[in-house]
Amino acid sequence: MSRRTRGSLIKPNEITIAHTVAKTARNLFLLGEDLVSKTHNSHRKDWILDILEFQSSLMAIDLISFSLMSNHIHQILRSRPDAVEQWTDLEVARRWMTLCPKSKKCLAEGDTFVRVPITPKETQIEALAKNQKRIAVLREQLSSISWWMRLLCQKIAQRANIEDGGSMGHFWKGRFHATVIEDTDHLLGCSFYVDLNAIKAGLSLSIDDYNYTSAKVRLDMLRSKMQELEKQEQECPPVEPIPTLEARGDGSIPQAIESTEKSPIEKKSETSPVWIPKISKGEFLSVVKISKLSSDPQLHSGGFRCSDKGFLDYTDKEYLDALEWCIRNKIIEREMKTLPEDIPVCIKQHRFGAEVVIKQAKEFGQMYRYRTGCEPKEDQQQACSADGSSQSE
């Protein structure tokens, strides 16, 4: 049996969720510290973070989860052709020309030269918007998981080759691998698998110890919002309730006391705009909690991500608490004959049962090769036919 083509799994006009893995050439630590060659490339993970944030603000792709390792990267992506259809032709043209600018200029940065994109002119954007055939193609590309991975991997490879003093051969190990998640019930286990990847590799002991996972970004964002709320409460303490004019025991009504003194909130509203929580870097990530029907595109108006559509029935805190439980009980490090009693609700009440979710958190890549929801024998047969092995990347 031949290798499964990506076109047979990912349809361009359908919303698709996929777990993607891109590995570096020969599994070299090109994104981390290599003790053999004594090279330090961990700063390249910051490059990837910047590109993820940049592409999330322009493409019709929801970045659900990610984990950046020293020799590979994990992502859970959701294509949004329904979102890109809501954009005007002018917006499609503007987003594409910002994402892939035609012209760049060279700027000196130390001993090297860096190519910086030139902002497209309005006349160029308008000319592209009038080309209906090209716009139709761009709509498909802006919501394509393959194009997301292509642009990401290409930018990292080019920048790394420049840093290394010229072309050093292939940076990535062939094309990226994708497992289509057909049933959203697999999302919890898959997201656990991605966010716990650094723990499993021994790079950290907790979420806080490693900066290059979506769990760490969500944790920092949650803390930032909580701090802002506490600060707001301190600046605007609760106002004492105004007593109502109730009749006394003798039937008379007390005289209303006229006061020109305004509450702290009223004073603040006259001198400053309505308070808005501080936006943190984590806003480019997909929202965790599902709040509306799936048919609603829920386009994001802030410009940080494609949409405000969630992917789980739980809040950020509930999800992060479940991750902490997995780390505390070392579920990815040992076999558990009996489960602890304090299992988080999102795991305990899952449709697949706690045992399956925990197994997915440990071995999702080995359990599903090309797609979830298929028969295990079929999936393993496809994996063996593709590369002679039943083990996932």
C-alpha cells in the first residue's frame, strides 16, 4: 500500500484539526543545545514563537497547542476555511501581501545582513484584490495547514542557514507528518501529549520550567489577567450600596439626603476610558473553552488570532490544573495499575474514560498514525506501508 496523500486526509474546503510534527535533519539538535558538537541553538525556538504569533494574526488557522523541542516541533492546528470566507477580497490581499511580501531590503545587523520586508503599497493591495482568480487561490492557501507548515519551516531553515554562514544542507527531515483528528473527543489527550512533551523528554519538571509550550504561554497569560484584575479591584474598590427609601415604623418616609459626591467608578469613567485587560503575548493561541455553537465562525476582532472558537468544554484553569495533576502523579513516566482518587473532572468524566485519556497523553503519536477514529489494524497497516515501521513520529 502506498503512502497516504495529504489531500486524501485534509480537505481544503473543510474544517480540519491535525497534529503535526516537523523533525530536524538526522534528528540533530538544531533547535537546542547539542553536547556533542557543543553548539547552542535554543534561541531559534524564540524565532519559532515569533513566527507562530505572526502567522496566527494573518492566516485562517487556529493554533491550538504547540511544543518546541530541540530536534522537533509539535503543533495542533485547525484550518478555518469558514473564517477566510468572511474576509473581503481586499482583506485577503492585504493579509497575503503582509504574510509573503514581494519586496525586501537588506539591513546590516552586526556582521551579517538581514532581509526586512517592505510594507506593500495600497495600490498593490488593491490591484491584487481585483484579481478574482488569484484571490480564490489565496483564500485556500491562507486556510491551509500545509502552507502554514511550509512558511514556518522555510523561514526557520533560511534564517538558520544564514546564521551558520551559508547553506549547510537540509534543515528539516523531509516533509512534516500530520495526524488528522477526526473526532474532537481525541483533542484532550492529544493536547496533553503535546504540552507534556518537554516533561517526558526530561527538559523540565513542571509547566513553569519550560518556556516553549502552549501550556506555559497559557499559564503566563492567565496569571497576567489575574494580576490585572487584582490591580483593577484595588484602584476601584466596591461602592457602598445606596439605601432605599423605605417607610419607618410610624409610616413616615425618611428625608432623602442629597449628595453631589460621586463614586470612585463614576470619577474614573470621566477621566479615563473603560478598563481593558492587558493583552499578553499568549493571545495568539486558540481559546480553550468552547462557548458557542460550532457553526459560528467567531472571528477574532483584536487581530491576534483567527478566531475566538475554543476546542474543549473546560476553562484554561481546569485544563492547566489537569496538566499539573498529570505531572504530579507522573502518569507519563510510569504504568499506573490503579488511578488516584483525585482525578480531574475533565479526565474522569471524559467519554473515552480516564484510562484512555491517560494512555493518549503518553502515547498519542504511537496510537494514531494518519488519523484518529480509525481501526487500529488499519492505522498500523498504513504506517508500515508508508515507512516500514508502526511507530509514529
